[in-house]
Amino acid sequence: MDFGWTDGELAFRDEVRAFMSAHWDADPSAADAEGADTHRKVVELNLAAGEQGWITMAWPREYGGREASHVEQLIFNEETAIHGVPLATIGSLIGPTLMVHGTEEQRREHLPYIASGERIWAQGFSEPGAGSDLASLVTRAERDGDHFVVNGQKIWTSRAHRADWIFLLTRTDPEAPKHRGITFLIADMRTPGINPQQIVQMHGDAEFNETFFEDVRIPADNVVGEVNRGWYVATTTLDFERSGVHVVRSARRQLDRLIDALDSSEVVATQGRATVRRVLADTAIETEVGTWLAYRVAWMQSQGLVPNYEASMSKVLGSEAAQHNARGGINVLGLYGALKPESPHTLLHGVYCQLYMWTVSRTIAGGTSEVQRNIIATRGLGLPRA
């Protein structure tokens, strides 16, 4: 890959940084929170970025993009992480899926609103009994005239309580082999019978939801791709999920804040200096390598290549780097590291206490590290399946 930046890319990064400074002023303690005020600020920033055409800038112009390179898209995503902006929508995942498998009517109906930041999406894939083995899903969709009637439940639907639309996998042929008989549907979250229930996580936020579907009538026109061929549509969606730059740069941002606090004597480490230096150096190196792996994924996409096992490499390292950063930081801070943000004695707004609990899910969400390593082994190293 090309390890340099063009003059245009450098100028664009400066433009995005100026934009972020003008539009994002959330308190650092709220940067990863799920509170209503933080959500409002994220939505406002996304709408402003949508006006610039930055949310989906690599998309075709006819769908609200700028036909920019994937490297420029990475620069925008990276700067949101550097400035501590939480991701507000996963519409960038369903968008390319609609371009590949959707009808022209579906594209015209949804893509411009995703590009503008006006429509927030949720993903309805995982179920209580179908996580890494997603094809074991049992949520049913039965044809009834011009509609499918959906019954079942999904879990870990991120921000479903704030979403406008949801894309989901349903079982439409229970007699078929489990990877077949699955249909990919999209649904308005205001449809009667869709009921998201927030799940309070151990760090206190409620980003995830368990979403129940009770006799939900979804128009047959909302099928993406072919009926009973939804598994292959879903793999397209997952291919766009694993670049990793936001995860690894968010970890580096928190690490830099810890280093600055140690340098300024705002924080006194509870371990020996040599141990602290080793912990910080290890994490800094890991996040740097993770950043370059994410760059490689974007560079390959800009060259028209498909980053298959390369995206899995980026996902594994980024997820584990986030966990290592949280573990290292909370240990460096000692007993102070375990204090939550509301404590009057907390350091760094209690961010490492939150990160330590929140990053537990990093090696599970979006494809477990075990699954990613299998992809690297079989598709990258050419090893035989067991």
C-alpha cells in the first residue's frame, strides 16, 4: 500500500478537524455515553456532516455521495474517533447492501436519507440462541398476501430505541438447511408490533436493546434480494462492518489523555515507572499497528480490491487493542481507576472504569475474534478447515 498522504488528503483532514472543532463540544466524560443530550449532539453533528456529503462520501453521487475515495472516507471516520464522537448510525452498512441487492425503488427511498444523516438504522441479526452461529436464527416471517408477518425477537440491536428503520434476518422456510430459507427484510420501526426494550449494561449505559416482533406486518416490497436467499445478502452487510479505524483510534485517544495526565502530574501512577512505561508503550504500539491495518483496508477498497481476511485482521487487532488499553489504563490508575464518572474523587472523568467494562463486548460484537481468526486462517493463510 501507499504509506503517504496526498496534498488533497492532508487538506481534507485539516478541513474535517476544523469542522469537528466547530460542531463538537461534548464533555469528555459523555463522549461514549448513551445519554439523550449526547445523542442529540451526535445527531446534530451527523446532519451537519451530511450537508457536506461526508457521511457516505465514497458513495455514487446519485445516492447522496461524492464519489470520493475510501481513503477520504476513512479520514472522516478517523477524525470522528479522534474527537471522541460516538457513532450514531449504522446506515453505512445497509447502504452498500441496498446498492448491491436492493431494488431501484429501495435505493431511491433510503439511500439519500442515510447520506444526509436524517435516518438512523438498527441491525436485527443476533438472537438469544443465534449469535456467532447466526444461521440458527428462529425469528419467523410468514407470507400473507402482500406482506410478511414477523414474530420473534432480536438481541444486541444497538440503539434500536433511537432508530427510524431496522434491517433484519428472518426464517421464511423452516424446512430448508439453516443457511437457506432466510430472508432479509427492512422495516420502519414505527410499524405496530415492533417493541425495542433497552438493556442496561454493566457500565450503566443502555445502548443495546432486545427487540420483540409480534405479528409485525412488513410489506413484501421490503424484501432485500430474493426470498429465502437472505443469508447471502447478510454476508454483504457484514463485509462492510469490519474496517476498525473508529475502534482503534478511540482507544488511542483515551491512551493519549492518560499519558497527558501522567505527564502533567494530574495523575500519579500506582505502579513503578518502568512498569507504567511498558504498559503505555505496548498499548501505543498496538494501536499504531491497528491504525495501519485499518488504513490498509481502506487503501485496498480504493484500489478496487476486496479486503476479506485483511478486514478480519483489522477487526481482531482493533477489538483486542481496545481491551488491552482499558485493562492497562485501569491498572495504571490503581484504585482510582475503578471509580465511576459520578464519583467526586474520579480521575479522567472515570473514563477507564467505563472502558474496562464496555470493551468486554468488543471481541464479541461484529463477529467474534474466534470467527475472525478462522477467516484469517482459511482465507489468508490457506489452512484447511478442521
